[in-house]
Amino acid sequence: MIDVTDINKTFFVPHKVKALVGVSTKIAAGEVVVVIGPSGSGKSTFLRCLNHLEAADSGHILIDGVDILDRKTNINKVRAEVGMVFQSFNLFPHKTVLENITLAQKVVRKRSKAAALEKADYLLKKVGIHDKANAYPDNLSGGQQQRVAIARALAMDPKVMLFDEPTSALDPEMIGEVLDVMKTLAREGMTMVVVTHEMGFAREVADRVIFMDEGAIVEVGTPEHFFKNPTHDRTKLFLSQIL
Amino acid sequence: MNATGKIGVFKKDFSYYLWVGVFFLCLGGLVAGLYYSTKQIDYVWRWYRVPQYFFFEDTIDVRAEMQGTVASISPADGGKSVTVKNDSGISETYFVPGGDVRVSEGDTIYPADVLGTSKKWKVGLLLQGLWMTLRISVIATFFGLIIGLFGGLFRISSNPALKWAAITYIEIIRGSPLLVQIFIWYFVLGTLFNTLLAHAGLPEVPDLWYGTASLACFAGAYVAEIVRAGIQSIHRGQTEAARSLGMNYLQGMYHVILPQALRRIIPPLAGQFISLIKDSSLLGIIAIRELTKATREVVTTSLQPFEMWFICALLYLVLTFSLSMLTQYLERRMLVS
């Protein structure tokens, strides 16, 4: 589903940082991959490269067989197939929950209003905030906002879902409700790439864990491998610090 | 009321009302001082002369165009008609609206004699000027908004042609006096354009349009910067969310960024368009009879400059205050939704 070959990314502003150095990996359809690593390790940049919010400097990223680093690729078409959930939710504050979920369906997928509403209705029930359909995002709690954001991404019927630290901006008591929605998705067979610090989630749901440090993939393995006998020193150090 | 709102606020005790009294005393003193000074130079205030420059009753004379005698005066619809007959038996009928006939049957009439008069209410110079100012302001605001919207979008575009065009336009307009720009529009562009049109056998563009264009272009440059600031004040995450859902640049702008940006820039936009209303007073120099030019003309006929200029200022205040109220209403309404 996702095939990343040797991507590099260097930031020059505010100062020169090699954010990604020769990152390669393959993610199969239906797989749940959790990316962990210390802050500044390039895991968010890696994720943002996958839907071209950041343009990798070199290498190839194939999403469902389409190379998104090819200039001829219509990136908007690819992005419609790749849902993204942000750390800071990024809901549209001037639109209601319902409008947030139906907007892209109508504009990008060209669905009729009725079809878009039906989809939104179904998804709001699924993420458990059906009663807030006509509220504005500012009137929702962080956990509710993030669940709306997940519903908004799911409304496009994406083939892949990317999660960029979806619970980092949440109060502790709201993390559970968002993780529950994500677990449900994983069980339903959604292909997911999740950048998170929630080790419990990684242990329970992930098919594979990728540990990144200083812009490179250091270690890849199953959760059992990771949490019982990590091989790399940096992985051991990182896990000892957060567990 | 919140806690910060109370800092430095007087309690409504004796000293509060004392200072309210001081304010009104100062205001009254200023007006009285002005009045006293005008008395010293023997200025006679004639406020009763002001209303006629808003509306006045004009007298229209109905005059004969031939020589003869009045044959008959008969009532007609909404007045009376006077029939004049000459020796050769030719007759002409004149209609006097309102029926204030000044001749009687059998009178001898010569050409240009007054047969009757009628009165008609007409719009005075000041009101005409006010209407002209309003018209110019509305049209210039409309085009200024459109120019500014695209100017702002071009300004933040990554395409160098668009971006540099916007920067050049904004810097030139903001860097030169409006008065000079009006002259350039009128004497340079106006002459060029009208002469070219004349060569092509087409009618001229009226002066009014050059004046309005100069104001629209002037306001557009400032609006462009306001729009740019508004768009850039929207968090990057909004664009990213829109794009990650597959919307292209224009869809993201139209559905997500601009609605939020416009809400934020209403107050600075209002300030800009209030400026535009006031700047329209410069258009008098290219013979557009807007409010200021109309007032100048009224002053020369009435010889009451003090009253007229105060009235002129008051009329501008009415326009700007209405706009200010309108934008406050818009702001409130947008906050609700």
C-alpha cells in the first residue's frame, strides 16, 4: 500500500537540519504501523511526507502504486485517499461538526448533500458524538474534537489513515476515547500509520513498530520484540526513558 | 463585566459625576468661545439659510410664445389651461400646473408675458453633493474590495509574476500622494484613454469614472495588505487540514481560509473604507461635484461659510458613522454564526 524508498529531507529554516536520512519502508494494506522515537527524530516529518504536506527532497514514495514525488502526479487525488489526523485537530472553526465532515465530501468527492449527510451521520454515530452534530468545534472538548477530526478524515473513504500524535494535545482523561476509536478502526482492517507516544496502544494494536532517531529508522519489529528484547542501544535507552 | 474592565474605572460616586460635569463644561465652553469669537468679528449666523440647500421650492413661470388675447381659461387635470388667440385666428394653449394663473380672459398678451406660475420642490446642491459622494464611495468600495482581494492573494502567491506585480502595485500606490494619483488618472490616463476612444469614434468616459477609479485603486492597495495579513493570520494547520482532505489551493482558500480571514479583517477594512469616504473629498479638484465641492459652491452663493462647512463635516460624519455601525452589525452577526 505504501512503499517508501530512500527518502531524504533537509530543512534550512530556521537552521539546517537533516530531518530524514535515507528512510525506506513498506507498509502493507491492513497493516497498523506505529512510529515511535524521541522528539526531533523525524517521525512527524516522515508522516507528513507520506501525503506530501512536506515534499521529500529525494527518493520515491508510492501510495497504492502512485509515486507522489513525481511532478506529474495530481497530489490532490492521492490526498483524498489518504486521511490525516493532526495533533492539534485543525477542525474548521467556522463550520459546525456536520459541515466539517460534509465539506470535503461535497467539494472533493462531489457527493450529493444527502449522501454526504448520510455518511456524516453514520461516522458521528461510530465515533460516539452524534448529539454534537450541530455544535461548533470550539464548544467541544479536545477528545470530542479529535474524534470529529477522525470522522472528517474517514468521510473521504481513505485507503490509508495517518495519525500525527493524535493524543498529545489531549487531557489525560480524554486520551482513552480517541484511542478506542483508533482501535476499532484497526480491528476493521484500516491501513494505519500512527506517530504516537502511547506505548500501550502500540503494544495492543500495532502489527509493527518503527523506532526512528535522528532522521533514520533505527529498528523495526513486532511489539513483542520491541518491548521485551530490543536489540539496538538507542532503542533500549529510549524505551527505558519512557516506560 | 470582567475583572480587567474595572481597572482604572471610576466608581459612580460624587467624583464620577463631577468629571462628567467637567466634560460637558469644557464642551459647552468650546462652543460658547467659538460663538463669542464670531460675534467679535461681526459674523451673523443664519442657520435658516441652510435648509434651502437640501430642498428648495423653485418657481417656474409659464410664458406666452405669441401675441394675442386670452380667449379662455379652463380647468384642466392638475391645473388650468390658458388659450391665447391672435388676430389671424391661430390659437395656442398653455398648461399652468397648480392653476396659479396671472392673467384674465380678454387680456392682451405679448410674447414672453407670464401667464401663470407653478412651484416645484427641487433637490438642493448639498444633497446632490452628498448623493454624489455616496455613489462614488459605494462604487469605489466595491471595486476596491475586489482589487484588494486579488491583490492580497497575488501578494502571497508563489508565482513571481503575480507576486511581484502585486508588490509593485502596492508600493507605488502607497508611496505616492492620493492627490497626485487623482491628477495622473484624470490628466494622463484620462486624456490618453479619451483621445484613443475619440480616434476610434467612441464616446468619452465621463470624468466621474476616472475619479472613482483613482479611489478604488488607492483603497485596493491598502485592502490588499489587509487581506494578506488576514490570510496569514489563519493558522497553517487550517490549510494543511484542507489540503490533506484533497482540496486544491482554490478550494481550500474559498471554503476554509477566506471565510475565517474575512471575519478577522472586517474592523481594519471598515477603517479603510471610512478613509475612502473622506478621501473622496479630493475629487472636487477634477470637477466632480461631490459634497466638498458642492459646499464650496454653496458658500459662494450663500456667503455663510461657517454654517456650511459645519454642515459639510456633519454630513461626512453621517456617512462614516453609518458605515461604522454597519460593520459593527456585520461583526456581531458573524460572531454568532
